[in-house]
Amino acid sequence: MLTISRHELYKLLMTEKHLPWKERYQRVYLHLNEVFGFPKDNVIEEKMKRTVRRLCGEVRKKWMESHRIEKDFLRYHGDWLDAKIVINIPGTTKTTTKTSGSGRPRRGFEESSYRSKMRMVEEMTATTSTPALTFATERALRAQGRDAEAGLVKEALQSTPTRASKIADAWKKSQSKES
């Protein structure tokens, strides 16, 4: 996997402004190959060249939109330039090229809706046993220093079958008293 900021890519492209764009793309590819060492496979090499051309083309497009004035380019596209580009090298990982900063931003688990959370844990709940999930939950709570909650999870799920309903009833009674 290769990680580079768009700003670094921009600097590589602009080191030799007198060269035509295609030659600059080739030099960027050679530089990245030298630094990160792409696998020696013709198919992978072509995919990596296409990826580098596409990424350089994005920078070139923004450069042209700024009328090739560096001050304007940096001012209008500064945030875009700061984003990191993650390129998964074919043959070393199973996923495709992903550019960070493009598309819809990812939300953390906590900020996600109930439906999204269900989708995120679907595979885990299908492949992992309930006792294993219970134990993992207990350990995670203890690691956060939430020993009381961890004890409650253990008590509710690992004792008698009626214990969880008794705990829920007691909790409901305490909630109604607070209201």
C-alpha cells in the first residue's frame, strides 16, 4: 500500500515545468516505483501507470482551473491538496485504489444510525457465538474502566435465564422513580 499527499504529488509534477505533462506523469510513476517498489508484473505495472496518470490528471485539472498561478492554486485547493491518497498496489491487497477525501465522508460507529450499526456488525454476529461476543463486550468495558457495566453484562448473560429479565425490571423501576 502506498500513501502520498496530493501536495507531494503536486510538487513532483511541478519539479520540471518545462516538460510535457505525459513526461511528468512518467517521472512521477518512476519516482513512486523507486520509492515504493511496485511488483514486477506487466499487468500490475499497467494498472499502476493508469492510476498515477489519473491522479496526476486530477492535479493537472485543478492547476489549469487556477490558470496555472501557483498562489491561486494553493489558496483555492489547499484543503484538497492536504488529503492523503492511499493506493493499494494490485497483487499485494484485495481492494482497489481509494483516494481519501473524495466521496461521502465515513462516520464512526458512534455517530452512525441504528440501521448502519446493524449493517456494520452483521457479519460479526453471524460468525461469532453469543458467549464469545458477551466475553468480548465484558473485556472491552473493563478495558475502558467501566467495571460495573462489565459486571452487569456478565451477570445478565452468563447466569440463569431469568436473571436478565429481573435486571431489566429493576432498571425500569429505577427509571420510573427518577421521572
